[in-house]
Amino acid sequence: MRYNRHIILSEIGQTGQDKISNAKVLVIGAGGLGCPVLQYLTAAGVGTIGIIDFDVVEISNLQRQVLFGKSSLGQNKAMAAKQRLEDLNNEISIIAYPEKLTHKNAINLFNQYDIIVDGTDNFATRYLSNDACLLTNKPLVFGAIYKFEGQVSVFNYNNGPSYRCLFPNPPKKDTIPNCSEIGVLGVLPGIIGSMQANEVLKIILNLGDVLSGKLLCYNAQTSKTFILKINRNEKIINSVLNDKENFHKNDIDFNCEIDADEVSITSILSKDNIQFIDVREAHEQPKVENLEVTYMPLSTLKNNLNKIDLKKEKYLFCQSGIRSKKAVSILKALKIENCFSLKEGAAEIIETYKVFKTLQD
């Protein structure tokens, strides 16, 4: 009875539902895209679902990551998702991997599944997933979101193109903002994630026209979609396949690198003679309270240099660390020294500072 609405479809039937029950799908990331993918694949009865995510649930996630609630705050996302999904369907196997996907574990993990779903929010993991799928010959169901726009495609399916055929090289570090920097319409990942789940089921059932060699683009403001053609680039694909021996050595995450001007909030809370500088715009939330902060938006930074205390060490922050790095570069170019970027965003700084003050008290 659980799968009755599938089984009565002549295109699926009991045979198709059995295929779904025997399928194994790994979802990378239990965030905005991963949540709807996981919900619909679980409800559909995909027999084995893996979830890999090392992140924890924060309050800013609840606007779009609909698997979680207030009781999930602070929990690992993979574990919290598993708990919720087992309530949705306890007849399937759900495996949580509360860890980061790396070049060291990707090949072994991907070999255990039939289909890989990209629910990531950074380019390092996206290129890693693409290359690991090529090396293990697994289809990759891709999704991406940006403000009001989303994209969906299927890579490495039946000798189709890969992600590198569309975007051969990663962007330079810190050149592309994520949703914590520019925002995203809350329902958009639900729409794109549901499309990804649809592609997974089409692949399992060998049903319809899979989005291989096609990039579907959706605009939430206009409700319009269009499809771009993607061609397979043998040279690029062969370069990945021929570099298999070096894959495990290539563990550089350009979105997570820490440079000399980047520090963690925990390393400085005990210091004296420091100045915190918030380079976000005035409307951005959350506001940092109980901590003396100088507000200098990046857009008007050079017009507010008089606010800088040259005698203190200056620690700049924003929503995720991208704009604060840019601000540090600007200040150093102006010969203003002792400037550092906090790698955490405002929300993490607030929570860390609360814990620090509690321990002090």
C-alpha cells in the first residue's frame, strides 16, 4: 500500500518499484538541495540511501533545509537527516556518514552506490565528485542554485558528458559567493532538489528522457526554463581517467584553505587590544551583540578608514569569510597592517562568543 500510487502507473508497476527498492543512491550534502532529494527518494522507497555531510544544523538553515527543525540545531546534518527520514520510511536502509568527502574516501564510497547526487554548495567538492564519478563509472545527478536561479543536469551517464565538459576548470578561490553571502529564495532548492530526485528515479527506471548532455536552467522569478546542450569532451575526460593514480594525492580544497591572513575566532577571544570590524551591509542579519564591533561595509570601506584603530589588531568578518578576505587585501594595499579575516561567519562568531563568555563566567 505504501507504494500503491507508483505500482498502478503502467510505466512503473511492480517491476519498476522493485528496481527502486533495489537501488543504492548516495547524496552528497544534506543541505538545501539534499533535503528534498532525500525526502522524495526515501518516500519513493529507494532501498539504500547514503548521506554524507560533515556540517551541523544552524538556525539560518531552517529557511530552506526543510528536513530540520529547532530540535536539530547543533546536530550533524547527516545524522539529523537519517533520524527524520527513518520516521518517513523505516522499510529502507539509510546510512549516515558524518564526515567530509575527500579524495581519500570518495572512490571507496562511490563504489558502494549506483547513483551519486550532488547536493553540495562549493566547487571543490563538486569537482571532486565529478572526477570520482568518472573513475568509478557512476552517473552524477547535478544541481546548483544562485539567488533565484537553478540548474539541473546528469553527468557521466551512458557515455554522456561530465561536469568538466561544461566547466573544465574550477573558479579562482573566493571569486564565487555562496548563498550565505548573496542569499537564496527559500523554495528554490526545493524545486531544484525535486528535479534532481526526478532524474534519479528516471535513471533507476530507465524512464523518459534523462537530462544527460543537457543543462536545464530555471528562473523562479519568471517561472521560465530553458535547456542548453552540453557536448562530451573526450580530451578532458581522458585527462581525469588517466590521472587515477594521483587522485588520492590531490586533496586540495580551494574553498577551505587558510592563508596567513585568516584566523579562527576561538584563537583570539582571549586577546586584548583588538578591534572587530563587520564588513557586511547594514541590512544583513544576524546582528552581533554583546561584542564591541565597528561597522564598515565592504562597499564603503575606503570611505570609513578613520574608524580603524591603528594601534589594535583588526579582525574582520562577514557572513562566510569571503568579503572579509577581500577587505583585508584592500587594507593591506593601503599599508594598514595587523589586519586578519575571521574564517567563520557572523552567526558562528555569535555562538562561539556566547560559549566563551559562559565559560568565563
